[in-house]
Amino acid sequence: MKEFWNARYNTESYAYGKNPNQYFKDQIDLLPPGKILLAAEGEGRNAVYAASLGWDVFAYDFSEKAYQKAMALAREKQVEINYQIASLSDLTFADAFFDVIGLIYVHFPDSIRTSNHQKLSSLLKKRGRIILEAFSTNHPQYQKINPRVGGPKMPTQLYSEEKLRTDFEGFEFTQLKEEKITLEEGTFHNGITTVMRMHALK
């Protein structure tokens, strides 16, 4: 899997663009800066945007090429980000360290989804927030019509309201719903599909 992502990011252009995800931007724009973790952050578009707003930004991804692109984007935008080449299991942050965790198209398969979401939740302060956008279980019908919309091809990596309510039990959901949207993100997220959008407080 690392080889797949290194190959995807091994281009001069940014696979999903340099601009932040629209939902992430809409939500983070409303919050006072603090400490934020961007999981599986890829080429850094969301981390760099958060840093531009004054957030203390931490991010990780297991792709070396992703790291290189993210750091180049941070230099271009003249911001600082703390970015690790790592997987979730490698992180050594203390519990209750972050004010916000961003999960933007982070698709854990069902076999590890709940445990990974719970580990991420443990890193969040009380009343901290999770901002999530990910392809929903209805995504394949749109992907079949338009492969350019991207996303996982394995149904076990797609999300539903039920899955997210289970994983983040005890959270207060200010938003949790499936939405039909048009993606315009770089080369690999283009077209109409359905996503889950979640903003939840611990």
C-alpha cells in the first residue's frame, strides 16, 4: 500500500490539489486555533491551511513522497508544520493532547476501523473535536459511472452513519450526515458522489 501512495504522489503536480478540503476549511474557519492532528495527511493541503490560520499543526502519513510534497507546500506557503513519516501505531503523543483531529478521506477498513478511531479519540482533549469527511457506502454507484471521482474500491473501507456512531460512541455530534457533493480536488477527486460529513465533540 505504501508503494501505491508513493507512486501516486511521485509527480510534480499535487494529486488532490493544494487547496484544503472544502468541508475541513468551512469547519476549521469557525474555530479558535489550538493543537490539531491531521491523520494520513498526504501532500499536506489541510495541514498547511490550518497552519496559515495560526494552528499548531501535527500531521503524519506513511508515504515518504507525501512528506516531501507536504513540506514543499509548507515552504511555498511560508508556514511551519510538524509532519512525521509514520503510521497511526507509530505515534507517541500523550492522551488528551489535541484540540482537533482532522480525518479527511482517511479510510480504515472495517477490521481496524473502530480500534483506530478509538486510538485517535484518546489523543483528543475533553470537548475536543473531530472533523471528518470520507466516502460513504453509496459511493460505488457514482464511482462506477465516473472513476475520476476516486476513492476506495473496497466496500469495507467506506463509511456510514451507523459505523461512525459506533466508533465515536459518547461524542456529541454537531453534524453527522451523508451528503451528495461535487468534488473538485486535484487530479483524483473529480465528480459527483456521496460522502459522510461529521463534526463531533468529545
